[in-house]
Amino acid sequence: MGEAIRDFGISKRTLERRIADGTISQSQIFVEDGKRHIPIVELIRAFGEPRNRPETEAAGGQAPAPAPTAGDVTGGAEMVALLKDQLAKAEALANAERDRADRYEAERDELRVKYEEVLTRLLPPPAPAPAAKRPGWFGRLLGR
């Protein structure tokens, strides 16, 4: 979240308010190593393009590589290495999201079983209604 605050030029309170009011979806936030992470796509959707992010910082602290030419083999190799690194990070993130979805699904299934147990649990039968008191001899004589 610190990067988001710095890159988008917003305060921590603004970011927390946007999360609280639903502008930034809670389902998009994940926790890794005790830190909350929000995907850049969600931040761009909520705040627009980053304002305070210089080009060297946007490329992970490196200056953007020049576009490789047909004869530039080293530029191509660097690009391949960069893309492989990005792919590995994306796969790790996808695996973490898959694991999180699996945990939610397991929890949902557990709750569904508990819900069904509560629904099927039988209540004790109601007590029988007390028998009507038969009128005594004098009441029967007078028709009460």
C-alpha cells in the first residue's frame, strides 16, 4: 500500500476510505507477508494513472530498455529475461489467488454442511394438550 500511496499521490486515509466505501473492491486486496497488496489495475480504475511514478521507477528501478532492432540480439535476450521474470511473478500471483479461492470454497462447503445440519436437526415434539376436565356429577346434572 505504501507504493500505491507514493505512486498515486494519495494519502493512506484516502486509500482506506476508498476501500471502505467499495470503490476499491475488498476481494481484490490480498495479504502477503503481513502486507496488504492491491493490484495496480484496481488502483488505476479507482484513481487514474499514477502521477508520481517516474519512468525509471515504473520499470522496476531500471530505465526502460530501448526497442530492439533486427540486429540487436542482446536487447532481445534482455527483453526475454524481463518477460520471463514478469511471467513468473504473474504465475505466482495467480497461484496465490487460486489457493485463496480454494480456501474460500472449502470454507463455503463447511458452512453449507453446518447450515444443512441446523436445518435437519429435529426439535422435540410438542407436549400433548392437557385432557379436558370432565365435569363432576352436579355439573353433568345441570348440563354444564
